[in-house]
Amino acid sequence: MDFNDIYCENCVQFMKKLSDNTIDLTVTSPPYDELRNYNGYTFECDAVAEELFRITKPGGVVVWVVGDKIKNGNKSLTSFKQCLLFQSIGFNVHDVMIYQKKNTPFMRSNAYTNCYEYMFIFSKGKPKTFNPIKEKTVRNGFEMLVHNKGADGVNKKILKELKTEKVKNNIWSYAVGLGGSTSDKCAFKHPAIFPEKLAEDHILSWSNEGDVVFDPMCGSGTTCKMAMLNNRKYLGCDISEDYVTLAKKRLLEHNIQTNLFLDTV
């Protein structure tokens, strides 16, 4: 099994061919609740979770991007059912993050607009890598700040320094659609893509250069593309021959563009 390639196969059968403790990071989104037609394909969540646990290295991370179907005003809660499943087989639920869609068009007549999905961060033990993404603070310098507030609710203040940067919170916002999720028009031949920046931010956060990044249901190849562009080894799999062809074409185009750029520098 070679790295830096995408294979057409059922992901459970594909993972069975991988050795234990092979993958540093998985970033994927399963076809949950039949919200999209993936050429009629579905997936076995239990088997996928078990194989992911086996092939993930100690300290490795799985980023599981998932939402819920709303039918007759009732949310399926598939997301949390899957989260509890991963926890039951041995993963730590390291974080429950939010993927907020800045420009979602879906409106509900009797509820607020649903504009998010969950990004569950599962780890096999303590994560071995965390490269926090930082952002500039609005305020910085020394201020009197609340310190060790107790059960009595009394504010005790101490002089502390506010840094010029802080670690991002766990709600990440991205524009979706052409120009938001990606500028690759061909990617939209897949019915449900997530933003390239989402995949890249997780790849930068939970892996290092040279690590192996995996997507067992890689669709249009977003995770593989961003792993390649950030000097990680990638491994992709999808049961649809059409999607594998699409993903390989997309990566090849960007690889050619990157090589052309390097040749001109």
C-alpha cells in the first residue's frame, strides 16, 4: 500500500489491509442520515470506527465532521450517537468543535437557521501533536483581571498581562460554496464538500510535516489535497470510482501547478 495515492474500495475492507498504528491523523466526513445521494453508497459506522481505532497511532487524532437530519421538526442526533460509539470503543472525545457556515442558505420557518455541523476530535490516548492556531487579541498589555474566583462569587483581581495573540476558540467559521469551500469548480461534482481551509486548519493543528493524513471517505479529495499542499503524506479511499477519478484529477492539477511554480522561483 503506497502513500500519496487514492484507492477505490470499500473503506472498511481497505483499512483491514493497513497495519496497526499506521495513521497519524484522519480528517473525514461520513455520509450521515442520507442527506445526500452518494451514488447510492452508505457506510457501516461501527466497523469504520473500530478500524479507525486500530490503524490510528497512539496519540493520533480522528476529526469526524458530522451533522443531523431534521425531519418533522425532530433532529436525528446521529452526530452524538456516533460520538458515543467512538468513545465506547476506546477513543477519547478530546473536543467537540463547531463548524459554522457563514453563508448557509437553508432557512426554517419556525426555528433559527441551522448553520453548523460538529467536528468531533477523537484521540487515541493523549494527542501527541497540537500546533494551536492563534489570532490577534483586541486588547493587550497589563490589566487588573479576575483571578481564582471562588464559590462565593467575589471577584479577586490581580495584575496580569494580556498577550498580543491568543489561541483560537473551538468554533470555526468558513464561507461555503464556490470561492468559499474551494475555487476548484470540478470539486462540486461531489454533492457534499467541506471547505479546504477547514481541512487545512485541522491538518496544521493535529499533525506535523511528514505525518500520514488519511480520509477513508475522501469524496472529491479535499483532505488529501490539503495534506499534499502542507507536506504531509496522504492516503485516500472512496467506494465510488467516479469520486476517486475526480479526486485524483484534482490533486494532479494542483501538483502540476505547484511544480510549475517551483520551477519559476
